Amino acid sequence: MTPSSFDGFGLAEPLRRALNTENHHKPTPIQAQAIPYLTQGRDLLGIAQTGTGKTAAFALPILHRLAAERRPRAPGRPHALILAPTRELACQIDERFRAYGRGLGVKSAVILGGVGQGKQVQALAAGVDILIATPGRLLDLHSQRHVSLAEVSILVLDEADRMLDMGFIRDVRKIVAACPKQRQTLLFSATMPTDIAKLAAEILQDPVRVDVAPAKVTADRIDQRVYFVPAQSKRALLNELLADPAMDRVLVFTRTKRNADRVCRALQQAGLVAEALHGNKAQNARVRALDAFRSGRARILVATDIAARGIDVPGVSHVINYELPNEPESYVHRIGRTARAGAGGAAIAFCDPSERAYLKAIERLTRVSVPVAEHRLTDATPEAPHRERPARSGAAPQPKRPHPPRGQHADGQSRGKRQESWRGQHSGGQTRGQHSEGRSRGRHAEGPSGGEHSQGVLTTLARSSRPRGTPRLAGDPR
């Protein structure tokens, strides 16, 4: 029977007190299913979306086990290792371990790229029980012999599919190979692509599979809308929507880092308090941006998909997909930043004509037809993207320019006569690309710039007037 409270898991008393302090009274489905197996030391394959409470699902059993074992610390030799794909997620996991582990005497540290390694090396030298790390920096410090994985007894891969997307799978395999074979291994992933399934089969031993992915991918609590809007009108639409005071904490997603900076600058120029978050930002700048958004100092955070998973910012009222993602799963992770912890939220998507295929893929995945919202800047009929634009108010209608008949130029002269006129004006034995006055190829004796005829019509050189089949004479340059 699944426990209805954390008291039924047999966790240490300091852990239960910390859960009460954090207002965690009832376990989520993944916590209720995973914690009993993890406290028994079983390997686990967890399939769960973000926002389901999986961090606590592995943090609580790890803290309970390490507090009971009381293994001595050695410099640079952690007992538990948690790998995360992004710096933000690694910091968040470390915060959860510190919050749950207060009063246990268990020490944790986080190492990640984007900042100097000096303080991280000092923390490792002082000895830690739990190490939370991103793969790249961990391999760097491992190659410098600042950290050894020889005593890791618990290994956790969080957001494994995201690590696959970011190209970390080779690094992950190197890290796994550096850990002892006798260990408890946990792998959590929101999706299960073929490469992740293969990795799970390689590193897990007789695992328990816990699958709490909902049958309906998107949450019913999220009010979804889509605006069919031309790409050049997106900034104006965004500014007008943000004039609504109900949008008190807004997360705006773009596909590229450059566009994240551009949108953020445009919002700041419009007098709005906004921050940008993406992979090109230095770690301290990313921390400042996220802290400003979390604390409410910044009302708007413009981000790439780096913030779509694992970043728990409470109270996000609206998620705006300024650009639709080219992977439909990313849309699910993006809008999952709102409507967390049982609250409601809204997800707005801007869709220009080039993104309609992305919207169809999203609707196929979520099995939800996103309602269309109307605005004066939007396209009224998205099914007809090539319709004529209405004339501007007050502007006189412009007549269409008639096309000349086939084989005839705009001045009414036939192609044959035009060519004959050309030949008559350019007799003489000039070589191809050169004229009587020796000018360079593509420029006529009496013409303006290169490639133009004196009448501005023909651009090729005259062909020889020698009839077809006539034998070539001596001295004929052709």
C-alpha cells in the first residue's frame, strides 16, 4: 500500500522535521512509488516530467542512507554523485539537499562550469558526502586529480534525456566508467529515446521502473492560447500583452540565444524590467538573472530552453512562447514552468507562418488543439497564409502592372526584333567580352556600368552574325 504521508517511509526524524518545515506533507506519485525501493538499495529507472517532485524522490533516500552509514569523509572522495545537465539544475538540487539535510551532519557541494574552479577545489579538499555536478566540469577536475569517484556508492543521472540532447552522453559514460561497479544507480528522464534506453540497460542492474508520466501530456490547469502573428509583429504583440497587470511574473521563451538578448533589450527599452538567461551568459550573470526573477525584482525572464527543465521558480503566472520550439517535447517542458504545485497558469504561443508545422507537431504530441486567440496584430485566417494584405487605411489602391505577352518585352518589341536591333548596333569582330575600345568584359563602349546595355535592357553580348553552317574564315576571332 502506498503511504499517504512521509511518516510511512521510515525516514530519519531530522528528515521528517525538515519536510514539515518545507511544507511537504503528502508525497507525490513518484515519491510514493520510488522512495520505498530506494531505501532498500534497488536501482531505479524513473520516467517523470519536471515538477513532479523527483528531486525529493532521490534526495530523501540518499540523505537517509548516508546519515545512517556515517562513513568518514576523505578529501575529494564523495560517497554520492548526482549528475545534472545544466548549472541551474545543479544549483537547485544542491539547495534541496541542504534544505532536507539540515540537522543530519551530511555535507554536500556543487561543481559546475562558467566560474573559476578555485572554491570548488577547496570544497572538495575539505571532504564532501554528496557531490552535485555538471559533466564537463566534473571531468575537468577528475583529470586534474582534484576528485576521485572510487568511493561513489550512489550514482544519480537526473534529466538524462536532456543530457543526451546537450551532447553529454559520452561524458556520462566516462564518468560511469570511473565509478565502482558495485553501486546503487538511479536514472531519471522525462522521455525515453532509444539512446537513453540503451544507456539504462548498460548501467542499471535489475532496476525497478517507476513511470508517472501522465497519459495527457499537458496539465489541465494550464490555459493555453496561440496567436497567429507575423514574425515582424511579435515584439509589438508582446509589449501589448505585457501591459496587462495580471502578468505579474512572466517567462518568455525564444529558440536562440541571440533572440533572447534581442527580446530582452527591446523590453528594457520599452521600460519593462526584464532579464535574459541562456548558455552564453557567465555563471554569475545567470545566477543574478534567476535570483532577480525568483525574488520578483525582475518581472520578466527571457530564456532559451536552458530554463525549461528543472528550474523551479514559484508563482510564474504566464509562459509566453515567443518562438515555438522545433521539438514538441520542449513545449511541454516550457509550459510546465507555470501551474506548479497545484496552482493555475497560462501559456501563450506566438506562431508565425514558418512555425505552423511546429504547432501541428505539438498538438499531435499533447493531443490538444490549442485555442486560437485574436488580436489586431494577428492573422485572422491562419489557413491562408498567402492571402493578400489589406490596403492601408487612406491609401489609394495601386493598380497592378500588366505583364507583356509571352515573348515580348515591356515596350512591345518582339524578342526577335530586339535581338536584330542589337545585332545591327554591334557589328564588328570584337572578341567575346571585349568591345572596340578595349573595355573590360561586361562593359559596353557607350553603355553605363558593367553588365548594362545603353538602353538598359539586354545584358548578354551579341552573337556572331555569321549564318549557321558557314565555314570559319582565317582571322575570324570566333
